[in-house]
Amino acid sequence: MPQRLLTKTGRYSRRVLYGCTAALSIAIVGAVLLLGRGIIDQYGDRQVARFVRTSGEVRTEVDGLSARLAQFADLYEGVWNLRQNDVVPTRRYAGKLAADRGATVTGADLTATPVTLISSLDRPADGARLAMALRVLRDVSGAPLMDAQKLGVTLDGFLYTPDATFLAAFPALRPADLRSAREQGPQPFIRERIAAVEQRIASSAPEAVRGRRPLWYPADETNGHASVSQLIVPMYRDNARVLTIALTLPDAQFTRFFLRKESRRPGFFLLSQTGQRSLGDLPADLEERRLLDTVLANADWSRQAGAEPTTFYKDGVFFVSRRIAGPDWIAVYAYRWQDVWSDLQHEFFAGMVFCVLVLGLLWATAAYFDLRVTRPLLSDAKKLIEAEHFSKAIIDTLPIGIGVYSPETDSILLENSVAVRMLGNVSNEQRLRFYRHVMHERDAEPVPGARHSFIEVRWERAEGQSSYIGVASSWTRFGGRSAVLLGLVDMNERKANEILLMEAKQTADEANRAKSMFLAIVGHEIRTPLHGAMGHLELLARSALSLEQREWVDMTSRSFDALLTLVNDLLDSTKLEANALQISPVPMCPNEVLERCARSFGAAIVQGGVAFHCITDPDLDLVVDGDDQRLTQILQNLLSNAAKFTERGTITIASRCLKREDGKVWARFEVADTGIGIPAAMQSTIFNPLAQADDSISRRFGGTGLGLFLCRNLAHLMGGRISVRSEPGIGSAFRVDLPFAQNTRAPAPPPPVLTGLSVELLCPVSQWRGMLAERLRRWGATVRPAEASAAEPLHIRLAVEADGRAWHAADLGTVPLLGTVFVTAKGPLHAHRDGQKIEVSSFTREGLLAALTELTGAAARPAETPVSMAVDEGLGADLDILVAEDDAVNRTLIRHQLAALGCQRVRVAVDGVEALEMWLERRADLVITDLGMPRLDGIGLLHKLRELDPRARVIATSASVSAEIKADVEQFSSLLQKPVSLGDLRRILRQEMLSRTASPTPAVAETVRADALDALLRQAFRTEWNKERKSIEQALAGKDMDALRRRVHRLQGALMALGADALVEELRGLQDIYSRADWALIAIRCHQLLAHVDASVG
């Protein structure tokens, strides 16, 4: 049944389609025909317009000729009296008329062209009348009325008096006519000639004759020539007609005058007043003659023409006609269908082509629609019917439950057997209850009314068992109504799998926590003996050792430092995974942190033959709130990588202030190198943990791949970002953009100290030069360009990273008035002066300012050294110190460190409980406690001691980063970071002594700032220093490198024992240049070092 219905529907659809196409085709053909008719009508309108234009030209010529004649008559009539005195040869022509029997020809003395005179006015009494006529004749012959040279045509005619006593014919009469005039006598001949003209004048009223002159009449043949028209111009004097001008237009001149070839169109003709004669030349073309014959054959119609154009069609010819006012000629324009087709063939052809194309496209579209739409649609409908039957079969055989529920009628529209079985083969009412429950749960979702949803339903079966069913639902249309399609999935197995997965995840989380705990415990256990070993190495380095032994100690210390860094990176990465890493902002100077990192790596980088530039932005000299330890960690990792992967070229560390907004200072730190570079494909993975650009990197350069991972995460924790630009073989540039909070309590910048001084800046690096120039301006100096005039005063020359020639004044041009400052990566941290030359490191802004200030003669700020901070010997020995430490190695280490610092009253406890008992036995001046201890940890000990004595001084020691334990240690007096160094202990002891000692005068306060051990060690060093100094000078003088090495190494050990860290760092920089064997530079650096040691020991 559905197949037969579809077949009938298909036949009906095709009939409708092709019937509509045929009707539309007929409409299109009709429209094209109407369009053609419109084109033909427009063509006819154009022909009428052309006819009007051409006939108008003829009318214009007629009006022009009439106007000239009328103007002549009017003008002459107005000056009759004035013309009376004009002289004409009256007597001469009166005599000639008498002699020639009343007929003679004028000469050049009277007319421009010969004119025949016929007159009976030859008597003296007729002289006045003859003179008047001759005057008019002379003026007429001179006017452009009959003059062919002026007008282009010649008008035949005559001038006569109404009484037939005078006639002047032009052009001159033929000899036969002249003889006839003499034979007949003047008056008879004249009357014969003027009879027709006088008859026409007499036929009209006198007022009409004078008002509409010239008068146009059909021409006669009185002059012997074929003419087209005759023009009569009567002339009056005192309202009496005294003269008349009769002119004829010859056929030969008509075409030239009225139908010029350049303006005449084919098919245009001028007919006489009766329409039976064509005026002008006959057409030369045969078709034109035939067309003229057709026009003359329809003269009856032509005679009906009026002043306005009228159209007429007969026998395939279109006629347009009108009369020309004045001569009353008939202008006719005729054209045939052949002319229409000839002029419009392109339009007709285009229209037919368009019609054919449109019809073709229409029928092609109909056929295409029939083949590609109607038939496929019917085929699809058949397939749809089949698909519907097939879908029902699929629904019944699907392994999931399918149901269609109508909320409007609360009925089940469709349901397969799987759905019925999944719901427990219950009754229809119970299944309806399930679908209602599903709709209720669906409406209770966070996004109610959504068209698609998936929910899990717990369904209680009739037998008391529970089943989990997943229901995917979607609004649809079914049976002409809104319905919800539901797909039911058995979730029981999935629920069991989820339980297994949750148990597996819980097991994995416990394993991960166990791993993190294991790493933390192992890291702590590794760092504890490392701290003890490093502390004892520090004590060992302060003892008297041989040169070889000190080298072993230094090598071991560096190895322990590398191992401690690796352990810290591993622990930090573990904390990052656990989100346990925190940021602890403190007041800090970004440029100071950058320079401190540069100084740490400067000696090693420069020793490897690589240039090292440290560029700081003056805008970042301010104090901000930030985590200086984490910033240091980032910059040290980046510098470590740059130093590791760069064998030649330049390493640059730079800072730049990006912007200040909303209380934030955005700073950019960039570390660029000319090392091996990173391939573009690997740049996105180098920030992953344990990732390196190439497997060969770890084999060639070492490393764990944690550095950049930590840098990225630390930058993100600080609210910033890190990026890299790199190209293999060219180098890499890492940028770290960080926000810092503005510190409102920061001190005001110091006043300018270089005001009024001009400084010439020589620096090969443009970025560095710009930063230094801005810094010099802020210090008050005027930066003078290198190309400035020599006449301008130069106070100081600042040469940054100059080559060897720059050390000679002759190579630097104008000699500055105060001196020259040389800034190099190998320069000393404290400015060293040699006459007017000062050398200073490029890694210290304060050192640069001190060098410039020293050249000006102002007092330089003395650098703090451990030796200058002396104290009385008795203060350290009087302190009662209690140490709580559960690790035996650390207990031993801190006891030895305190003993080395002169502390004799030291008690040691293994945990917090024992420490508390010792405190109760005797209160200590200072308590140093570890945070993690058994029985009672450091925090618990702090609380117990503060309960007993709120002013108790308790110092915490921990291997954790301060930010991680900040909340725990805020109540402690101070925090010592493991490994605890002698310098850290010395600082704590000084603070304790300063807090216990009054300072009535500045001198006494200065004396109280050192401990007993420093005083003893300084005294011993002062005793031996002069001897040691001479030995070093002798080695320099003899250029004995081995002796110099031994003496300098021995001096290093003594300075380390004194705690003179700055001098030790300077001494290490001196050791780095041994390999270059540049004795001039070595001597300069040695003398600088000796001067600094002299200043330190006093």
C-alpha cells in the first residue's frame, strides 16, 4: 500500500512540475514579445524624435530666411527719410534707360552683381522716383539676400513698383527676355511679370499682407527657371506700398539651402504644399527613390499633416509627417520593417538568445529537479519506510533499553523488550512510575530544561532488589507530539568497577604519599649528615692546613655543595607536586639579588674564557616586597645552565622594569648566552621535570633536568611567567617576568653625589651603556658623549669592559681631570686605586659609586669586614648557651662551632624534654633548638620556655625553607638555616651580646660588636701578617708562580679562619687568573688584595 501511494505521488509531482514549467515558458515568451514590442515602440519614438530634429532644422532655415527679409523691410522703412540724401547715379541710368528703350543692365557703380533695369522713369520729372528705386536696389544687392558669396545660395527675383513703372530683375534677364522687354515697352512687360504677384497680394487684406511678410507662395515660372517657392516682401512708405520684392527659390539651390547633405537622413523628404511633388534633388539611391514613390503615392495622407508630427502605417511602411509653417511644405519621414530589423537586429538577436537560454535553463532545471530531487526524494521515502521497519526491528534487538515517554499524556509510546526486562518485567503502571521518577530527577538537575541529559537512577525492583540504571534522555518528536527518548543502560557492572577503581586510586594515593614521605625523610636524613660534614669542613678550613690539604678541603666542600643542591631540587620538586611550596615576601632589592647571583658565578664564567655582562636597570634599585630566596634560586639555575652550556662568546644577566601599576612593580630578569642553543621542537618540553633538550646533554654536561622545571613553577608561584627564545648554534635567552609589591616603608633615595661632574662613558654594549648613563644621571653626573668637543671639561672617564689598550691613557684621547674608572668582570668588589686609575667589579653598583666618589675626593664608605667588628673577649665566654639537637653529628658540629667562636658555657640536650629539664636547672642566656625532635619538638619547647620566661631568647634551626615553616617560627627570636655556618652563629651571638649590653657612647657600641675568638685570631694574624706580606711581594717580584700559589693559599686559610668572607672571595678571584700568566694583571690584583688586608687588620 505505501509503495503504490508513493508511485501515484511521484506521477502527480512530475505533472505539476512540467506543467508549471510549460506555463512559465509561455509567460517568458510573452514577456519577450512584449519586450520586443516595447523596443519597436521605442525605436519608433526615436525615429519621430529624429524626424522632429531634422524637420526642425528645415523650419529653422525657413524662419531665418523669413526673418532676414522681414528685418530688411522693417529696417528700410524706418530710414526712408535718411536715405533721401544718398547719392545714386540717377541721371546716368535715366540716360541709359532712354537710350536702351527702357531696358538696361546695371554696373558695379550701383549693384554688386549685374541686374536688369526695366523702367519708364527716364524723364527728368521722374528723377526722384527713379532715385528712390535705385537706392533700394543698391541696398538689396548689397544685403545677404541674393548675394551667393555671403548666403551660399542665389535667390532669383525682382524689385518693382506697384504702378509698373520700375522693375529690377536679378539675376540679369536672358538676352531674349531683354529684347522682348524693349519690343513690348517697359510698362506692358512689367505688368506681365508682376501680374501673378499682384494678384496674390490683392487676394489678401492689406493689414494681413504687411503683418505676415514675407509672404510664401508656390513658385511660378515667370522668370524661366524651375522654382520651389516664391517670397513676396512689400515695402511701405507712409502706409502706402511703394516697392515690392518678389523672390523665388530655385530647385537647384533648394537642397543646398534647406536639405544639406550632412544633416539629411535617409527616408526624409520635403513635399510641396499639395504633397504631389518632392522638393529638392531626387535621391540617388534606388531604394530611396522607391520609398519616395511610396510617399508620393500616399499624398492624400500627407496633405492631412499639421504643425505637429503625425504617424501613419501602410503596406509595411511607417510614415511621420508635419507641415513647415511659412512655405507650408510637408516634411515626411518614411521607414520600413527592413530598416527596423537593420537597426535593431542586435537587440532582437540578444533577446532571442536570452529567451532561448532562459527557456533552456528553465527546462534543464525542471529536468534536473525531476531527476535529482523528485525521483531521489521518492527513493528516499521508500528507503525511509524500509528504514522505519528496520529501525523497529533494531530497537527490539538492541542490547540496551529504549523507551519513548510522553509527559503530556503520561503514557509509554514505545518500549523494547530489553527495557521491560531491565525494569523487572513489571506491570505497565510500575514502568510508568519509573519514567515519572526519571523525569523528576531530570528536572532536578543543575541545568533544568536541558534537551539532553544523563542521570543514574537507583531502581527498586518488585522483589526487593536494587538495580542501578543509567538513563540518557533527550526531547524529541514522536507521533506528532513532544516526547522524551530514553536509553537505559545497566550500570551494575560499572558501579562495581567504580568501586574497584576508587579502591585502586586510594591505594595509589597512599603509595604516592608514602613516596613523598619517603623522599622527605630520605632528603632530611641525607641533608642531616651533609650539614654535619659541611660544618666540620668549614671548621677544618679554618685550621692550619698545607696547600694540598686546603685544595682537598675546597674540592670536598664544592662536591657537598653540588650534592646539597641536588637534594634540595629533588625535595622542592616533590613539594611542588604536593602543592606544599610557598612564597615568603620580604623587603628586598631586585638589583641586589641579581648582582649577588652574578658574583657567585662571575669567577667561574670568566675563568672559562666567556665574557660576562651584568646589566641592571636603575628603576629596580628600589626596595620591594618579594621572596629573595626564590628569586635567587631562579637566577642561579638559569646562570648555572648558561655557564654549563656556553664555551665561548658572552653570557648576559640583565634586569629591566617593565611597568608600575596597581601597587605592583613588574620586573624582567633575562639571562642570555651564546651557547649550544635549544631546538625549536624541544623548547616546549624543557620546562618539564627531568627533561633536557637532548639525551646527550646529560652525558656531556650533566644535570638532572629539574632546574628549569623549578624555575617555571617558582615563577608561577610568584605570579609571573618564564619564556625562552633559542636557536641551535646561536644561543638562548630566558626571560622571567615577576610582579613585586611596592614597599611603602622603603627609605628615600640618597641625594646625588656626582652633581656638577661630567663623565665620559665608554661601553661597547648599547643596552649596558644606556642603563649606566641613566644611573650616572641619577647620581647627579652629566654624561658626555665620546664625540664631544675637547674644549668641554671632562672630569671622569668610565670605561666598561675595555680591552687592554684602554689601560693606557694615550689610547683614551683627552685625559680626564679626576681620573678613569675601569669596570670589568674581573675587577675587585672594592674599588682599587692606582693614581688616577681605579678598577672595580662590574657586579656591584655600590662599588662603582664608591670608585666614582673616591675620585672626587669625598670620604668613601668603609666596607664592613669581620676584622673591623671587634668585641671584648669576655662577652662570648660569659654566654650560657643551651643546644637542643637530636642528631649526634649536628650536636657535635654546633658544639665545636660555638667553641671555635669562644663560647665556653655550652650545654647540649638530645630532645626538647631534656632541654626543658636543663633550663629548669639553670636558665640559659640563649637556646638553640632543632624543630623536629622526639618527645618534645622545637615548637613545643618554645611554648614551654615562653611560659616560664616570655623574654627567653630561643633560636630555631631547620633544613626546611623559611617560607614552609614561617607560621611555625614566627614566635622564635631568629631562624638558622641548615647547614649552619660560623658566620650565621657569629651573627646570632652578636645580636645576643648587643641586646645584653648597654651602649652609652658610639665608641663603646662599636667595640661591643665582635667576640673573643675574633680578637684572639686577629691578634695572631696581625703578628704574622707583615712576614707573610713580604713573602708574597718577593714571589711577585721574582715571578715565582709556585711560591705565589702557596703563599696565597696559606693566606686564604687564615682569612677563612677570621671569617673575612669578602676578602676570601676576592682572593679566589685572584686564583682564577693564575692560568692566564698575565703578571701585570696578577700584580695589580695582588697589590689590591694586600691593601685591603692592610686596611682590615689595622
